[in-house]
Amino acid sequence: MKNVLFAAAVAASSIAAPAFAAPEAYVLDASHSQIMFTYNHLGFSTGMGMFSGFEGEISFDAEDPAASSVNVSFPVRSMLTGWEGRFEHFMSGDFFGADEDEMVTFTSTGIEVTGDNTALITGDLTLNGVTKSVVLDAKLNQTGMHPMAEKEWAGFDATTTLLRSDYEVGAFAPYVSDEVEVTISVEAMKAE
């Protein structure tokens, strides 16, 4: 869900990146970027889902990481749940009521560097037509030359917690948890 948020964490990788004269453009590697979400189902199990294959644009400022930025978007209907019946229920009026064109977007609004390889990335998440400010707790995994692509690369993870009810998709709460844990893992390549 707020999975898109996770993409914002790419900006944090500039913390340990080599110095550049100006901000550098990076793009998400859609084949190695995922947003996973989990929720409690009636106390019996942990429900899971994922968004994958999304794209985003990042502006890296290695000299001033707090000035970096990120924008990500993807269709709601790109959600993967592992069961067609669950997917159709999530897309129904009980939850998203999503048509083919409905998008999830994340636009960063600020970055607070918290350590050598960590940052808090604040941004506007728009989901189900509702925009709320969210914070991603991001960690740089690695930067450097990708051994196969032979390009500068960055990888990181991020986490956040969303409340379904904030985005008007809170059906069946509290039996199905209102809180949704979001985990993001992203790779990004230097743009050509």
C-alpha cells in the first residue's frame, strides 16, 4: 500500500554515496523493487500482499542529502495477494472500489538524516483519493557499481505503519487490523 513510500528511501542512500557536483537523477529498478504489506486477520493469521514492478524518479543530492527528493506512482490494481478472490474483494466497494486508472502516489516533502546509513523520509501518500503525510524509516543497504549492469546502483529498505481508516479502506476493523505494516525494498540505478 504505502509501499510507494518505500521508494522515497532511495534518497537516503545519498548519505554514503560519492560526492557529486550537482544532484544526480536515479530511477527505480522495477524488477527489484517491492512494497510488501501485512495485517492481522481476526487474530488467526497474518494477511499479506505486495506491489511490484512500479517506477519512480529520484533526485540525489550527495552533498546535501536532505535536499534529495523522490516521486513514485503505481496502479492500485497492480496489487498481488496470492488469491484472486481476495484481490477482487480488495478492489470492491468494501475497500478501494478501484478502477483501472486509480493510482497510488508518493511524493517526498522532507528528509531527516539520522545516521551514517539511515534517514526518516517524510512524504505525501495518496491512496484511495486521500492524501496523508507519512514517514518512512529508511536504511541504506549498499551503493556502488552494479556488477552486471555496470552502472552506479543503490539499494535500501524502509518501513512504515499505515492506518487503513485514514484512507477510507478500514472495512471490518478492528477484526481485520486497522494497522498495516509496510516494508519496502528498492534498488535504483543512475539515469542515463
